Amino acid sequence: MKKFFKFMPMLLVAVLGFATWSCDDDDDKDEAIAITMLPDSAKEFVTTYFSNAVIVSARVDSNEYEAMLSDGTKIEFDRTGVWTDVDAPRGKTIPTGFYPSAIDTYVAANYSGNGINEISKESRGYDVELVSGVDLVFDYNGEFVAVDK
């Protein structure tokens, strides 16, 4: 019985280690990369639309790149460097011009005083979150589709 209790801690560590290892999904791990390793189109996007901020860190995983900006904005890019999601810090708005202008027109007319806090490209078009927390759905032409609940 003494031998059993003597080896119990080692057995527990081995079981926990295996459980942690087996739940680890290597395909979704992202890793820090040098900013210079971002695709040129991603760096140009930041320079063009976020001229008051700089990239402070970058990450990559099997499907996409992610850039964190000095103003707290997080931008996700596909493998070719095309933006897929732009997320400003809470209460802040993103710049305009890189998505259909019809979205801005609709928001200004129907949600006066609310800027866009986050925009994502989805299979159906654009998912937009306003600073107020309202989620809107637009098609690829920027035409309003629905309030996302």
C-alpha cells in the first residue's frame, strides 16, 4: 500500500499531462511573428486606413494573420493579406473607406451618432457591430439585410 501512495503523485502528473496534451489542437495554434512577415497587402491596408497607428504585434495560424495596432485595434487577414475582421477597442470607431459606403449611409440615417466598432466579412456579406452594441447584417453590396439578434 505504501508503494501505491508513493507512486500516486507521479501517476496523477502523468494522467494530467496526457489529458492536456491530448486536448491540445495544433492546427489552431497561433504564434507570434515578426511584423515584416505579414503579407505586403496587410501592411498596406494598415498604412492606408490606420495612418495614426502602427502595428505593434503580429500573429499567424494555419488560416489567417492577426495584427494588433498601437491604438488597440485588432485586424484579421486571410492568408493573402485581405482583411476579414476589423475590431476597434470598446467605445471606439473604425475608419471608413475599405467596405461599401452604403453601410455608412445606412448607419448614419438609422443610427445617428453611432459609429462602427467592428466589421467582419461573412459568407453572406458583412456583420457590423455599432459602438452601441447593435449588430447589423449587410449583403456584399452594403445593402441592409437585418438586425442580428
